[in-house]
Amino acid sequence: MTESPTIRLDIWLWAARFFKTRSLAKTAIETGKVDVGGQRAKPSRLVKVGDGLQIVRGEETFTITVAALASQRGTASVAVTLYEEDEASRMARQQQRELRAAERAGYHAPEHKPDKRARRLIQALGDLDAL
């Protein structure tokens, strides 16, 4: 019998550039932000080609399938070839990104320099943050 090649989950997540370091990948796995086949995993879990992963990173959720294995971190163009993302996942992330951009668009910079009273209020707010 020949075994299919496998690699540790934390190494693969790092190589696929989902996390900057292996320790960040390990922390994400331990806190339940990474599921393999719908189940929580450990950093030492072995993944193989065809495994389904769900990764929560910040406000984004990725639903992917492992397409290739790598134990070394390469360029971003190589990292993209290591997985295939579901179209529904990609569309949901795009909608969330657009929603956050629309929320930020509600902020408008002031039209003129603050007057003396406004500067004092701003300074008082800064002093409150220092407490």
C-alpha cells in the first residue's frame, strides 16, 4: 500500500499564506478558527489533497479545498495554487468587503480647520484617553 502525501495543518496554512507565521496559524487552529471537514482540528492534524477547510481570519471566512501540498512558503502566486476557494465563499467575502467600505464612506473630513473651542475639546478627548 502506498500512502498519500500529507503535511501538518499549521505548516500548510503558513505555506498557503493564510497566516504570516506558523505560530499565528497554530493559535488560530487552537482557538477554533480552522475546521477540517467540519470538525475542529489540532495543529498537528495531517491534511492531504482534497480536504475541505473553513478558515476564519479576522472578519473574513474562507471555504476552500486543498489542491496541492507545500512545506515551504513561496510567493503569493504559488500560494494561490495550493487551494481552490468555493465561489459562494468568494462572493460572500466580496459582499462583506463592499459593506465595510460603504460604512467607512459615511465619514467626511471637516471642511475647515477647527477653531479654538474645537481644538480645546479635541485636546480634552485626548487627555481622557490617557487616563
